[in-house]
Amino acid sequence: MEMKRLGHVAICVEDVAKAAQFYQNLGMKLVWQDNDWAYLKAGQDGLALMSPDYDQAGPHFGFVFSDRADIDRAYDRLQSEGVQVSKIHDHRDGTASFYGRDPFGNWFEYLYEPAAAYEKSA
């Protein structure tokens, strides 16, 4: 199991469209936007914007993996070690992930990101 990189930070915003426009004006590229969340990139680094109504996760940081099997192995290992983890979720953009909490209550995400997931927007 090899972690590829720290891939994104996710923050809560009151207005997803307004926040997405703000970060685009700073030079980030919009990759995906819905009513309740948006995803932007600066090079290989991402910023997820979540509305207060987004119920999948709260503020967190995400670690990226390029092999889907690594997500399953990491999930099983963390769960066996007693780490609080959510179920693995296959996302609408072709990625898959699960969330966990470190011993201090901080949320993290383990994210499978296929090479082609954001190629069309890069």
C-alpha cells in the first residue's frame, strides 16, 4: 500500500457557487460543481468546498492513492486497528473513498483517484 500524496483539503462554505468563483479568481481550476459541493485544483492539489447541508463529510484532509485495491487494504487495516472509519463509498466522479478520525478527532479521507478522473479538466 503506497500513499501517493496529500491530495486535498476540504472546507465548509456558506455559498458553494460564490466560493468556487472566488477560488477560480485566485487561479484555481474548477473540476466539479454541484449545489452542495465543488472541487477545484491547483496543479495536483485540490480544494473541496462543502455547503453546510453536505452530509457526507465535514472539514478534512485527503490522502490520494492511485490503486483502488490500496483503499480496500487500508480500510481493513485501519478498521482492525480500531480506527473509526466510515464505509467505503464509490463517488459519482469515478473515485472511491472512506473517512476516518485520528486519535485527536481530526477527519481524514483515503481517496482512490484514477489517473483519468480529472484528466479532462486538467
